[in-house]
Amino acid sequence: MKKTIMAILVTLLIVTTLVGCNGKKEDTDLNKALGNKEVTVTPTKVTREKATSDRKEILKVVVKVKNNAKKPMGIGAGNFTLKDDNGKNYEMYGLKTDSLGQELAAGGTVSGNVYFEIPADLEKGWMDYAVSIGQEPAAEWLLSFPEK
């Protein structure tokens, strides 16, 4: 009887270990709030959309932005850039009418979309946010892109 119970326990332990190790942890900073004293940005969702070319896709990143300052500030998709592990930058895709772009009231929060045109086989990338275009990034996230 003891041998049977021990065999069952060992089997359960092995199965639990294998199942636990099999779960792939994705490299992603999704839902990680970053920024500076003036603004906090949180990427909340990443999806892919079909582009006109079969070799390209449109990456949609939904971001939540909170203005921590005491004065209004402008926020737009142009404040974000995307690059791969090799440092290659990908163009912002600005042809969507629902792209992020507005003035954000002091203390206010808004959600919006940022689009990039990427190769269909790109699996992850680094998204940067700069308070002003041309400045050093205030935040950077590693994002895994879902399969289509």
C-alpha cells in the first residue's frame, strides 16, 4: 500500500513539474507602467492587423497615458518609436483615424492606439516613449507580438 501511494505521489510530482516547466513565459513588459514625473505610460494590449503587403503587418499597441503634471500636455503616436533587437527602427503607421493624438488635461488619463508597420515574421520589439519628439526616451518596453 505504501509503495502504491509513493508511486502515485512521485507520478503527480513529475507531472506537475513537467506541466509547470512547459508553460512558455513570454518576454514582455506589457502592463508595466513607466515614464517620468510628468507622464506615466502603460502598454495594455498588442495585436497584429493585415497590411497591403503579405510581407508586412500593422502592429497595434494600445497604451494608457496619465498626465502627472499640473498643466495640460500633448500626447500623440509620434512620441513612440519601435525597434528590433538589432536596433532597426520601424515606421509609425499614421493612416489610422483612431491613432493616439490629443491634449491631455492635468491629472487626466487617456487610452489610445499606436500603430507600426512591421515585417510579418517579427516576434518582438522595443517600444520607446519620448516626452518630446527627438528627446531621449523616458521609457522603454520589450513587447512580444502575438501570432496572427
